[in-house]
Amino acid sequence: MHNEPFEIDQLIRDTVENLSLATEYNINISSNTNAIIFGDELQISQVINNLISNAIKYSPGSDKIDIYCNRVGNFVKISVTDYGMGISPQDQSKIFERFFRARDIQKKFPGMGIGLYICHEIIAKHNGTLWVESEIGVGSTFNFTLPIIKKE
């Protein structure tokens, strides 16, 4: 890991801007924390990119994704919400395991089942937490936290 201070709001905007060039989805960002994170900016961008890519992949009937970032104590909480298929409760408990793919999507959508596992490992190495909240037919919100460093 290449750790250094970076501004999370700018990283979110840059990551979404790079993705927006390749998709017709309406990606809404609400992020004005002015928080500085100490970590590997490229790896955190990879997590955001993966969560947005999954949101696009698993919500074929929708064209909207919401990204919200706010301060919660000494952490930032980043949420990526889609309005797609949703994830069953039994699959939610396994979704961050290596090579796990939800039963109902294995044949419809390509993938190896390692993206969320890698995201989970990256966030854990940054002393954060990654989890999902979802309802079948309504959509999913993937959330993660990262500790904020104090400005000098």
C-alpha cells in the first residue's frame, strides 16, 4: 500500500467523472465532508469504482445511482445506492466471501466473485468497515467507513 493523505470528496468526484465518460447512468454525488483520509488513494478509488460498476451491472432496469458521503464521528461513511435487483438476506451474509456469487445472478451476469472480496480486504486494511443493505426488487446500498485524520 502507498499511504498518504488525500481528500475523500475530490477522490469520489474524480472516480465518478472517469466512470461517467463510459456510462449513460445518472450518478448523483452528495459529498462535502472536507475530510482528509490517510491511505492508498488508488485502492480506495478501486473500491468506489467496483461498487459503482456493480451498481450499474446489477440494475439493468434503472439509470440512477446515488453516492453519499458524510462524517460519522471520526470516520467518513461512503454509500453507493442502486435501484436494481437487490440481494437476498442469505446472500448478503456471504457476498464478501472470495468467489461467492449470488445464485440468481450466476448465469445472467459475468463475473468471478472476487471484486467485493477485494474491496472488503482493502477497506479492512484501511481500518474501515464495508457492509451492504439490500431488499430484493428495490436495490442495494453498499456502505464503507474510513477513519479521518486531523488536519495539522
